[in-house]
Amino acid sequence: MQARRPPRRWLAWGLFFLTFVTTTLVGMNHFAGFVLDFVPRPLVFTTTWDLVRGGLWYSLSILAILGAHELGHYYACRYYRVDCTPPFFMPFLSLTGTLGAFIRIRGAIRTKPVLFDIGVAGPIAGFVVAVPLMVWGLAMSRVVKLPPNFVGLELGEPLLFQLVARMIWGPIPDGFSLNLHPMAFAAWFGLLATALNLFPIGQLDGGHISYSVFGRRSMWITIGAVGTAVLLTFHSMSWLVWTVLMVVMLAVFGPMHPSTLDEHVPLDRRRTWVAGFALLMFIACFTPAPIQPYELIRPRTPAAGVQEGQKVERE
């Protein structure tokens, strides 16, 4: 038996620290935007720590959601003695401060139940952390009046996000919008990341789940999912990068998921029910237009929680 390669924990911790820095810096910007309430004006904090502390609302929340997701995969691998790396976070100074996180599975997964458990553990763990943070963050958000000639980005709301926002704040009057607290924005990104990972394609979590349930027939689901992503780019250009990545994945690895030894054995009933729950999670976290310029939707009535003060871009 080949010895397991030692985990590169120094790299994992180093990337985690860098991601903590980038998400905190981005979170400081989100917090400043939240305080501004869409109104451009000089903003002065009593101390620098007040701004840093505001950034931690975002960074700690998003790291908790992404970390729970990857640790779900990691501990499922450890449970089944499948060799894998520790979670690697990807720092990036952008709207979110990170490109997410991942683990690399280095051992063979020989049966569908093991593949299913490892694949579904991440989305469920991340979802369980994201939901209470979403409720907490939306409760700390506030309804504010949009200024004339507002310029910014609209965040498409997942169904679950819409439901909770409406339960807390009710209908948003015309000309007003829900200014999202940084924690609510972190939860929004966490839900979006969950939906993207649950796409039933290739080596994504959804691809593992789809293959575990449908076997070789999952190939047609993969092709259909990629086709759906292509169509979504015509609805919102924010899908373009993700769609290109999925098309490249399909071209490199092919539409067929790697086989397990029990490919023709049906998945047990309990795991089939869990797969149904994963589908409900995907529906609850999905949005057809994640991000788009507010100018494109200005004629419509602003919906609750879709305009984010932190993302205002002023000329």
C-alpha cells in the first residue's frame, strides 16, 4: 500500500491567513458602504479599529460558511479513510475577497455511497452555517431610500433569501431598498456558492451526487446542466465566467463521471432522500441573475435586499 503523502498544512494555513486578510479588507469596504446608506458623503470613523471590526462581520462570516463546506468534505474523507488534502482557501481582492476554497481528494473512491456522502457533506455543512448567518445579517440590515440617479449593482436574491427578507422586513416600498449588512452579504455569497457547487456537472459536488443517484445516466444531466448554463448567460452576463469554466471542464474531463465499482447498484433509500434534500437546497440557493448593473433594471420596482450599498460605483 502506498504511503499517504503528508498534508501541506503550512500552505493551507498560509492561504487561510491571506484569505482572512483579503476578506477583511473587502469587508471593511462593505461595512463603510453599509454605513453610507447609498449616500456619497465623507465618512470618518473614530478609530481604525472601528472600520476593521466592521470588516470582520463579513470576513468571519464568509470564512465560516466556506470553511464549514470544505470541512464537511474533509471529515467525510477522513471518516472513510480516503486520502485528501486539508482545505485550501483562495484569497482574491474582489467583490467577495475570495474565490472560495477547495480540498483535493487524492485517494480512490470505490463505491457510490462513499462518493455520495463525501459529495453531499460539504453543501449541507455550508448551508447549515449560512442559514442562521443569513437570518442574523438580514435582521441587522435596514431599509433606506434610494437617492436619485443611483449607480450600483443589483444582487439577485435566491428564493430562501427572498423569503427570509420578506418575513423580517415585509414589502419594500417603491423607491426604497434593503441595505444589506456585511454579514447578510456574506450569507448571500455563501448561498450562491452552494448553488454553484450543486450544479450536476463533472467533479462538482452536484456531479458526484447526480452520478451516485443515476449512474451512467447522469451524463445526460451533465449535458443538460451545461446547456442551461449557456442559456443563462443570455439572461445575465454574470454567468459567463462560470459557464466558460463548466464548458472547459466538460471538454477536458468529458461528460461521463469516473466509474465506481458498484455503478449499477442503486443507491439506498436513505441517501436518495438526502439527494432530494440537496435538490431543494439547490433550488433555495439558486438565482438566475446573480449580479447585474442597477441601470439595466432601473425601470422595475426595487425588490427587497437586492441593492447593496457596499457595491455602489459612482462616476
